[in-house]
Amino acid sequence: MSVSVLVGSQWGDEGKGKIVDILSEKYDIVARYQGGANAGHTIQIGEKQYILHLIPSGILREECECVIGNGVVIDPKALLDEIEFLENHNISIKGRLFISQNAHLIMPYHKLLDSISEKGDQKIGTTGRGIGPCYIDKYARKGIKIVDLLNRDELERKIRVNLEEKNNLLKKVYNHEELDVEKIISEYMAFDAAIDPYITDVPLYLNEAIDSGKKVLMEGAQGALLDVDHGTYPFVTSSNPTSGGACVGLGLSPTKITSIFGIVKAYTTRVGLGPFPTELDNEEGEKLRQWGAEFGATTGRPRRCGWFDAFLVKYSRMINGIERAAITKLDVLSNLDEIKVCVGYEQNGKKLKSFPTTEISLSKVQPVYESLPGWKQDISNITDYDSLPSETKEYLSFISVNCGFEISIISVGPRRDQTIVL
């Protein structure tokens, strides 16, 4: 039995799309367990680039089946656009994509409320895709699931109840025009007809597949430090990207998991607001942004850049149970004379024993750095570990020791062939 969880180990944008694509060659099924269309998983095959927001990256492997679990919130338009995009690129979807009937639907009022809230004083830095408001309704037990599309009368009742509340809020609090209930019902009934062939009892499908010996890779979106429970709250996402979220988001027992794999960028980035101890808000940070093309695949927003934070990643390794890791974008550091790594935090002159996740505490820490020599050499075409410069190997070894996991994949560029597997 081989059931692996793949986790973003920092603040997201670690390069999960490429690594899932690389790993999926060895798996029968790739299953996404949380988040929504706020993910932007980028895969480059030759000169072609694919950006996926909902469908797992394994869809680019013909022999691989893909699952969207109940823990994912689904924007119908984003899903249909993605299916059309893949079909236009001659990638077969039929019989290979399975969507949980218990996944919740993002409604037009979710996206509207998300965008309105981001214009206020309590900004988080969301993508404005309606994900947070959809999860709010889910946990308030007001959500609309895909299975609700099967009963038009019940769907209409739920939409009318929700819209009565949301329209009241839009009109009286935000001074915004009300939404049309009939239009929304028509749109979602059309969506039901389009995705009906993909709807599946995902827990049954996955458990039977595992019992029959198939290999499953569970794919998370965002990153561990954006986890709503274990991340840097309140500047987090609205779900659990950590490995524990995989079981809840797909309907699998923890006893089924055989390995946990982390994705770690060779430096640190963050999108949106929130404390960032190793941030380089200067010319060096701007160089990293340009060299690494650090702009969001979903929103195009520039990412904040900084030195690698081993103290942060060690915390992530602990809460996720990461045993092995992939290091991505190592080639981006090739122009530097000196590379710094944060190995701990100090506050008021005292070293911290644990990673602080609260906004106030994290904003007050001072990173403790160790410096390593740069390799000043293009490594983007190196395909075996032994050919890497000694300084590059020293950097990788330093990360491995300070974070507490083995490194088994090294990415030195965006393409499939720019990958060293150890």
C-alpha cells in the first residue's frame, strides 16, 4: 500500500504543481483535499505551461486518475473553464476526473462578499475568490453542496434562504444592489448538467482503490503556515493545508497514510499580509522576485521574498510529520555571493524554543542567521547530484540538518527535465 500526502511546507507557492506532476508518474490517483480556485499550480512541459486551480496536477499524466475531495470548495465557472482549457490542449478528462458529491459550492454572493471585505479595514490579503465566505457558510451549516443540485426544489429553497440573509446584508450594511435568485438557480442547474458525469462517492472510490493496491497521492493547496489552525493566524487560508486535513478532506483513515512529503522553496515567499521575519524588503528581495518570477499564478500579485527560514520549516516538519522533501527553485539563488539561512528567532534578547504563530509575537521576533557561500554558477541544466557545485551541496545539507528531513528531489528550473531525483 502506498498512500502519500504532499504538503506545501511554507506560506504556499512552493512549487507543488511541478512536484505533483513529477511524482504522479508513480501514482495511480492524485487527490486534492482542501482549498479552492485560489491555488495556482504551475506545470511546464517543454515550452508549454499549464496553470491549474482546482484539478490536480496529475491530470497531465494520461494514466493517472484525479479526485477533487469534499474538503475542496468549488467555483463552478472556474471548474468548467479548467476542464475546457485542458480539453482544448488535447488532455482527456472523461473517465479520469472524480468529484465528491459532498464538496461545497462557491456561490456568487460568496465572491461578492469576499471582494467587499477586502476593501475594508480588516484586510487579510485573500484572492477574492469567495473561498473564505464559502467555508463560513459550510461551518455555519448553511452551505450548498454539489449533491444539493440533484433536487431542484431543495436547491431553490436553500438559495432563497441564503439570499434573503445575504441580500439583507448587501443592502443594509454595504449599500449594494441585491442579487437575483432566479438567475443564480438557473446558472447552477446548468452547472449540474455539465459536471454530472464526474460526481462520485469519493470516500468509497478511494478506499476501494487503496484496498485493491492502487497508489494514491493526496495533494494539498496553499501551505502549512497558512493553515487556519496551525498557521500565522489571522493571515491564513480558510482550510487545513496541513497533512491532517488530507484525511478529513477525502474521507480516508489516518491509518491508510504511509508517507508524508514536503515541498520547500529554497528561499521564502509570502503573498498577502502578515508578519514575515526573514523578508527582504529591499533591492535583494526585489532581485529574488525577478529572478524567481515571484508573481502569483492565480492573481498576478507580486510575492514578498526573503531568506530561507529553517526555524519556520522545522515547525512545519513537526506538525505535518514530513519525512522527505523536495527543494524547489534552487537555481534562483545562483547569482548570490552569500546566502543567509534563519536558524532561530530571538525576542528581547532570548532565543525562542518554539515557533510563534500569533501575529503580535511573530512581528516582534528577530531572525538569527547563519551565512553560507553562494555558488555563482548556473545550475539549471545539471541533472545529477554529483555534478552540483560543492557550495550547492553544502546549502542543501545545511537545510536538511536544520529542518530535520531528507531531501529526495531537487528542482533547478520549471521544466520536468530540470529535476534531480535522489
